[in-house]
Amino acid sequence: MKNFAKPFIAIAIAVGLIAAPLAASATGTRTLATDNKLYGFDGAGNGTFGNLSQLNELNGGNTAIGTRGTYSPTGFPYQPAFDATDSSIYWINSDFQNAIPNYLMKANTTTGVSTLIGEFKDGATATPIDSMAIAPTGEAYAFSEGQFYSINKTSGALTQINASTGQTRFYSFAYNPADQNFWAISNDSDGGLYTVNVSTGVVTLQLAIANFPNLGAGTSAGAKRVFSMAFDQNGSVWGVNLNGDLFSSVVTGTNAADFVTGIQLVGTPGQTATNAIAISYPVANESTNNNGGLANTGTDASNLLALTAFAFAALLVGAGLIAVARNRKI
């Protein structure tokens, strides 16, 4: 009994001492999932549209990756989407103010160079695209006002899936690798956070925009309007509002109520007009649905409670075994 008890005493104490500080630190700042990267496309100033940077989610700082390339025309960057099949980022090149048609772009995340793929067209008709998202298997989808399309990534050709989604201004649209759902945000006054069935183009309201928190500084209407968003493998959604503030929240499954909690304001990310973001993640992790990182610290109360309880129980077990050992003189 002497030799049997002492190792368990040591293990219990060690587990308790390790778990206790981990429980305490679980209320810290949320970070990206392990090996996930946050990217931003610059929309500031004439001639700089589309430059790619890697963003620091903790302070909004940016590290330039490379110049955008020599494509033309140079419209504003709209909602990008990471493609797990080739580890590139597709994005929308558009300038509504000057009536420039929409083009599909493809960015190399190593060099920063973007290549113009083709104009978005429904048949022979040029079609403005509000946002796009890509499935882990490579299929691409897009919103155009109240319509929903699939995208041919080699040409920009569109195939209509739903002629009327019932909402417009879907400026944010992204795939969530944690819950394997597509999510979109409509900035209409009666819009909100939606799940999207990409097979049918049907959108289902999960949280009305009237119930959104201010996703950034101030209380202006722009603080509740999301211009671009992306999910990491933990299910945290990162976004840029119409004021240019980077924020983070958590959306998993259909628990859209979580979107109201845990908002993390980072401030203006990267360049002063970084208005389009994307997140890359390890492709191998996606195929096995391995979330690949720490939990959503600061937002997941159940995990925190469980970890705290585990730490406390481990310390009690350690103390109990010490008491038994002393009483029995083992």
C-alpha cells in the first residue's frame, strides 16, 4: 500500500497545481485557433486596393505579405473566402461608385499577388456580387442582392440557385469549419444573422440585427453592420464592421444567442481601410473536423466551469491522500 499510494498523491497534487492556473487563465483574451491565420485586404486610397496583409487579432497590427499584382481594374475588395482545396483566398473586386463590373480574384497567401479570374456573369449578364463563401470541398457560392448563386472559380460564371432569398445586403458570408454551417449577415434594417442552405439558397434568421451588440467602437449604426467576416476552427467569428473595427464573437450550431456575448474590440485592423478579411486553416484538420486549437477563451462558460471544478477536485484528492498517508503513516 505504501508504494501504491505515493505515486497517486504526487499525481493528484501535480494535476491540481497545473489545472488551477489553467482555469484561472481561461478568462483571457480570445485568440485564433492553432495554425489559423487572419488576413486582411486593404481598401485604402487610389491604387492600393487589394494589398494582402496578415493581421494580428490581438492588437489589429498587420504584416504586409506582398504587392497585389498588376491586375486591372482595381476596385474595392469585398468579402474574401479561403479555399481549403488549394490554400488560396478568393475575393470580389468591385467599385459600385464608378460602375466598374465585379470580378473574381484569386490571392496567393505566400506572395500576396492576386490574379483576375473573370467577370461575374449570369449567362451574358454582368452581375454585381455582394459576398462569397467556399465550402471545404471547394464549391463556391455568392449573394447578389436578394439572389443566391454558385460560382465557377475558373471563370466567374454564375448559376442561380435561389432567385429570392427575401433579404438583401448580405455583405458578410462565410463557412464555419467548427459546426460545418454557412453563415451570413444581412445589413438590412430588418436583417440579421442567418444560416444558409447552399443547396437551396434558403436563409434562416437566427438573430435579428436589432439584437446585435455594438460590434466596435461607439454606438453608431455602422457599429452593428458587418462588412466582412470569417470563422476560425474554434468557431469564433472574426469580423470588420462598417466603421472599420475588428471584432470577435462566437457562433456555433444554431446557438446564435452567443453572438451577443464575448465581443472583443481590437480596433482598426491593419491599414485604415482594411474592410475585407479571411482566415486560413490547416487543411488536414478540416478533413477530420479537428478544431485544431484552444477553446473560445472568455466566452465558453461551461468549459471554464468544468476546468475549474476539475482543478478543485484534483487538489481535494491530493489533500485527502496526504491526510490518509499521514494517518496510516505510509
